[in-house]
Amino acid sequence: MPTPTKSHYTFNLRDFSRVIQGCLLIEKEAVQSKHTMVRLFVHEVLRVFYDRLVNDHDRHWLFDLIKAVVKDHFKESFDGIFSHLRKENNPITEENLRNLMFGDYMNPDLEGD
């Protein structure tokens, strides 16, 4: 909810469409499993919404909501999907998700002119 200190907390369907548009940019050959799509969805939610949040309380609330969505709607274990980001055997944290990136950095044919 927007407040004087959080006036930019106005989210609408255009914001959610950015999440979906980001998910649609992946090529089908790059989707190896359901986990890839869930990771991409979480990445896009973080990019569109999380990056706009101004305090730790709000960021933690969104992180908890994302974990619940992965569990309840995708029927997957959050820690299992992001196990490649885990340090040691600890649960996945917001800090771990900062290492979540999507791109085709190893394909030289995609270099710009």
C-alpha cells in the first residue's frame, strides 16, 4: 500500500505482465525442466517487485510470499529448486537469490555488433 515514504508502491497488472513477458523470453530449448521455469518466474518477480522495495521488512515479506507460492502453487520445495545456490546445507536466503541470473552468456552468436 502506498504511503508518503513508499509512494512508488503502486503495483498493477502492467507490473505482473512484465513478469510474464520476462518468462516468455526464454527459448524452449533452454527449458530443461519445470524447475527452470519456476526459477525464471522467481527471478522475474524479484526483478519487477523486490527491487522496488525500500526496507528489509517489505523485502522479507515478499521473500516469504514467493516461498509460499512455490510450495502451494508450483508444488515444489523452494530449497530444492534453488539448491544450486545454497551455501553448505543451510536454507535458501534472500542473499542466495542475489546469485540467481538468467542469460545466454556462453553463446558467441548472440554478441552485439
